[in-house]
Amino acid sequence: MIASLLQWTTAGDLGRRRRFLVLAICCASVIVVVMDISIVNVALPAIRHDLRASVSGLQWTVDAYTLVLAGFLVLAGSIADRVGRRRILQVGLAAFGLGSLLCGLAPSIDWLIAARALQAVGGTMLNPVAMAIVATTFPDPAERARAIGVFGSVSGLALALGPILGGAMVDGLGWRSVFWINVPIVAAAIACTALFVPESCAARARRFDPVGQILMILMLSGVVYAIIESTRLGWTSPVILGLLAIAVLSALGILGYEPRRIDPLLELRLFRSVPFSSAILMALFALCGFSAFLFVTTQYLQDVRGMSALTAGLCLLPVGVLVVVLSPFIGRLVGSRGSRLPLVISGVALAFGGGASIWLVPDTPLPAVLAIYLLFGVFLATVNPPITNTAVSGMPRSMSGVATSLASAGRQTGTTLGVAISGTIVGSASARGGTAFISAEHGVWWLVLGLGVGILALGLLSTGRWASATALRAAALFDGVDNGAEAGHRRVRESRVPAR
């Protein structure tokens, strides 16, 4: 019975109910990955107290996860295209579940950080692979667009609701429960994937690029490690200067090496499209701002205002509610009127949210605090759909997967940098709390305000006629890749016209 079912589901002849079941399984897989980015934030004060962790230890608890996600997302998608997406999804779920179990058992902050990295190794196999499965499961373009919209909305909702669920679990069951809850969800997802998700591979899998992968990891790790440890070692420390030098040399290596690859990890020609380049920057700015908001806000509510973890999580409920209410409308708005208006709204909301947060003090009336958080909810609800749409705007079909993977990597990089920078700004004031923390966090809110202005400017820049023309010119560079895929995967350079 099961064997025949497996044979039927891999044949690609899926009924409507089965397709939406596959969508539900993929959404469940991505929920645990995205929610773990934000759910841990509300548990940080409890982790610090229980494991006697330093501020840098708390930063690494979040960033060990997001750094691995940012560094290996594109590679995981490439491997799945080659060996099978269902298979990689199951491996990723198993690694994520094992990492979650070890996080809950961690006896020290160092063990917790290592287990978070293992979690993220599994997570890299879930987000891009689940998206690819959704795209191949829904062959009809209109149905596929709706399915991808649901998938994207679930991701944003998981990020927003993480602190609320985390607060309830920390108060009721302790901080370790925020990791243990993943284990039964992952086990169910593995079983359902084996039964109901069809296997699929790319018609032409991209080649591995180990040198590009190493250079990317060195660049990201060098920057993040330097930022986090600068408070303890100082910016003039030989270690910090050495890390920054490694990051710069790695970036130069990427610029010199990747254009010569047939299938580079980072397809630099995409960045000739102003909409695409702007989308990557906006993704980085958006998640940098939101992760800084979460990192500082959960500590402000608990350590400064003395709230419980559950109450602090409930204070972030306006963010989640607005994501639920606005996301479907924003998706339709992007489809009918384009990305400009949502990007303008998101940039303005983030800038005003950061500016208003500067005036927060320990005894600010709670309704005023919640009103400020509404601005962050508007921002999160309006920023993700237009960024994805802008990233693939004008791109050929063969590059859409790479474009969306790089946009996801930009989001994870932004999350990593947001925690690293905000933790460095508040520094030791995080442990002292009170007025010391309030004074230190002003720098974070000025950063958030600036990121909002950046999103506003890039949103206006990337949606004009000139930007659209650059996207068409960039797309033309890949015509030879599309036309020659069946004939030896020839790489057609910019100056060469494909022979047809």
C-alpha cells in the first residue's frame, strides 16, 4: 500500500488536495526554521541567568544559527537540485531535529552555540528546498503564485509569532522547551514527507563551487566575529584587524574568481540589475533592523520593565496580528500595482518605529509602547512580498531560483548583522539593565531609523524606468544560458551573441 502510494506521488500526477498537503508539509518545515530565528530572543534573559552567559555568548546563540543559514543556503539548494529535493528535505529535517534536541540538553553556553550551528545546518536544507518543492508541485502559474504567497506569508508570520510562543513556553516550561518543541514537529514532517511529497530534481543542476563557498563563509564569519568580539578585544586588536583583513581579501577573491566559473555560487552578473541589487540590500536592511528590534526589545521588556517572558511575548502580539491581516492584501497589491508602494510603506514604518523607540524609558505607558510596535508590524507585513518580487523582476526563468536564494541569504545575513551590531552597541549595559540599558539602546534605534530610510530610498530607486531597463539588460546576459542548456551548458559571455 505505502509502496504504491510512494510510486504514485513521485509520478508527478498529484491531485489538488495532495498538492495542498505538500504545501502544508513544506510550510511546517519552514515554520520551525524561521521561528527559531525569533523564538530564541525572548529566552535570552533566562539563558543568560541559567548558563551565566555573557552578552557575546547571547549574540552567538542567535548568530551561530543565522550565520550558517546565510552561508550555506545557496549550496543546499544546489545539492537538492542534484540529488533530489525530497531526500535533502528529509536529511535537513533530521539534522534540525537532532540540533534542537541537543540545544535543549546543552549544559553550557558553548554547547548551546555548537548545537545551534547544527540546527542551522539542517535549516539550510529546508527553506530553499521547500520553496523549490512548492514551485514544482504547482505547475499552473496562477496556482503556483498563490502557493508561493502562502509560503511567504507563513514565513513572515513565524518570524513575528516566535517571541509570543517562546514567551509562553519559557514561563511555563523553561527556556529549553523552545528547542524541544521542534522535535515532534520535525518527526511528523519527516514521516509526511516520505509519504506524500514527490521526488524532484532540476533539469540541469548547477555545478558545485567549493572555492566560492569557502570565500563566502570566510567573508561573513570574519565580519560577524569581528563585530561581536570587538567589545571584548577592541577594534585595534590584532585579532579583530586580522579578521577584517580576511573578510576584505575574501570579498576581493569572490570578485576575482566567481566571474570565471561556469556555475558560480554567486552569479555576479545578476547584480547588474538595479532591482535585484536593491532587493538584496533591502532584504539585508530589513532583517538587520527587525532582528535588532527583537534583540533589544525582549531585553527592554523583561530586564528594564520587569515583565515575565510570556507578558513580553504578548507585547509583541501587534506585530504578529498585522502580519496575518496585511500579508494577503500586500501580496495582491504587489501583483496588481507593483512593489513601489509597499516598499515605501515598509521603509517609512521602520524609520518611524526606530525614531519613536528612541523616546522609550522604563515607565513609558504601555499603550504607547504597543503603538510603536504596531509600526514594526506594518513594516514586517509589507516588506517581504515586494522584496521577493523585486529580486526576480525581469530575470529569466533559469535564474529565478538563484535570485530568490540570494535574497534569502541576504535576509539571513541581515539577521546575523542586526544581532551582532545591536549586541555590540548595548554591550555590558545589557546585564545592568535600567537607565544604563536605555541610554545604550539609543544607538540601536538610530541604526534602525537609518535602515528604514535606506529601504525607502532603495524602494524608490529600484522601481523606476531606469531600474527596469537595467534588469532587462542583465536578463539578456543569460539568454545564452537558457538557449544552450541542452547543448553542453555553454557559458555565453556578455560580448557574445548566442547562435541560434
